Amino acid sequence: MSEFAAELQARVDEVDAELMRAHAAFDDHAVEVLTGRLENLLRIADQHHVDVRYPSDWAQ
């Protein structure tokens, strides 16, 4: 895995974990902001043909 792909995966993992915490806390604003961040990261991954995974499904 390239350094770019590894960093992108790490950022996806961080945002995903924050998103799960915000969802559990019923923090709608944080969920909205973090969902946008996750979508941006996934878009970047797609544009650069980097396969990232994320355990939660909040962004879908």
C-alpha cells in the first residue's frame, strides 16, 4: 500500500470512528459535517483508484 493510500485509509478510519460516536450521541450537526468529510475522502479515493474500506455504514 502506498503512503498516500495508507494516509487516506487512516483518515477514513478516523472520520468513521468520529461519525459513529456522533451518531451514538445523537449529534445531528456533527453527523452531517462528518458525513460530508467521509464522502469527500471516499470521492478522493475513487478519483485516485484507491480501495478504502470503512466499517460503519453511516455515509450510505
